[in-house]
Amino acid sequence: MSSVAELGERRIIDLIIENLDKHPRMAVPFGDDVAAVSISDKLVAVLKMDMLVAKTDVPRGMSLQQAARKAVIMNVSDLASKGVKPIAMLTALGLTRDLTKEDMVSIGRGLNAGAREYDTYIIGGDTGEASDLIITCMVFGLSKPDTMMTRSGARPGDILAVTGLFGKTSAGLKLLEEEVKVPERLREALLEAVYMPRARLSEGLALAGSGVVSASIDSSDGLAVSLHELRKMSKVGFRITDAPIASEAEEFAKHRRLDAYDLALYGGEEYELIVTVRRGCWRRAQQAVGRAGGSLIRIGEVIAEEKVVLQRDGREEVIPYKGWEHFKTT
């Protein structure tokens, strides 16, 4: 009999889903960034719940306030990828006995700071005793059925784009693990990416409002994994022609003699949006995101063959389905 360590997170999810009855008014299929239920012909309730566990999600040096804020960001980012504004949040806290009054204040402040950053509120929740700190948040929003972006609409010829560059968080985590000496300005930039991630909510709302996005996903599991998830749901493939590598990741890679492409493709925890834009609509998409104060970076195109490939140094290489996975990744 297989253990959860052998199964991995994705197979575990599949097994649970296989044993669930499907809601008759389910507006988004299993496997997308959020869950959604139609509550009328013109309105969809959109929900997301994500869990932060200290052992796997809180790197060395991150304060409890930053960790609690991150738990909020994890959830808001998924709604951002659907173009849905969060209305309210619940939180459930698994607390260890050694936590102090001051720790509770820090967690409360972090939860509130994350919620107010995205113009929403924590309105209730639950607490219980646990063997490790667990902060679970659930966020709720409303959407019109025809404006919500999903993972399943990409078509060959669409433009592949992202809302930011990749690799800083992966480099920052390696910096913490290995205690590498790098220039102070680089160290600060990398640790900022680790400790203070940001959700692209304004960009997501703008893209949904523009009506030009065919598919969208949150990138928190890593660029490569997220593209493969989008590939599976849309039944298409992707060709990356301009890898979105952050200059800080490139600089760190040179210091450590690493491959900057690996940092950008297989890291995770970056909370950017990966979107496909319909042919002929690129300028409208860019303008919409620009008005929201963000940027949209063209990195490739959607192809018919169901694979993810990267054009690099005059050749094309297949990008494997590789990245962080709970239970399997150590």
C-alpha cells in the first residue's frame, strides 16, 4: 500500500476528488486555482482555502507577522488569478503550546496587514492545538460567470505572458539555506522576495475586466509546474521564447555557479500571474495592466502540441513537470 510520501500531493488530491460527489452548480472544475458555485444566473461565489505550515512554508528568519501575512497572500493570489476581488476571509490557527502572548499579537497583526493590503478583512475563524504552527486562511469573493478567468481557455496562437520576473525567491531561499556571501543590496532584494511576497490582485482584476485573457493561473508552485497545470487544463502546449528571469537571480546564479534558468523555472513561491492573451489583443492587455500600476511581460506563445518547450541558445528543449510538491519534495 502506497504512503502519502510515495503518492505526492497531486495524486493525493486526485484520490480525494475521485471520492467526492460533484456539486450540481459547480462553476469551476476541480483542478483550478479556486472553487466556485453558481448562486444565480448572474453571480458566482468564489472560494479559496490555503494552508501555511511552519515546517514547510516559513523559512529561517521570517517573523511570525510576516508568516501570517504570507498566509493571506497565498489565498489572495489565487483569487487574483481568476480576476476576483476578495470580500472577506476566515482563518484557522493550529497553535503550539510554546507560543506566547507576544506571538499571538504578531500573528494577528500579520493577518490584518495582509488583509487590509488587499482591501479585505478577517471576519472570524477557529483555533486549536497542534504540533506545528499552522495558519489556514479561506477567502471569499463574488464574480460574474463571464468575467472570471480560468485555466481552461488557452488556444494555439495565443500570447503567453506573466506579470513579473522569476527566480528571486528561489535564489533567496538558497541564500538562507547555504548562508552564501553576496553583495548586501543583492541579499536585501532576495530576502525581500522571500519574506514579503505580493499578490498581483490589481493586475488580475484589470486583466479580467479587459476581457482579452483566455486562461490564467497563479504561479506559486513554480513557473514550470504552473505551465504544465495550464497545459493539462487547456489541452495545449507552450513555447517560451523569452524566459522571464530576474536580474537578481542571474546575478546570484553567477555567484554560486548555478543555472539562472533553473532558478526561474523550478522555484516557486513567487505569486505572479501566468496568462494567455487572445491573438490581436496584446496591446489592450498591456494597457489594462499598465493602468492598474503593473506590467505584463510577453514570454512566448501557445502551441497545439501538449508540451512545454524553451528556446535557449539556438535550440529548443523540453521543460519537465518539475517543482515543489508536498510530501515528495524534501
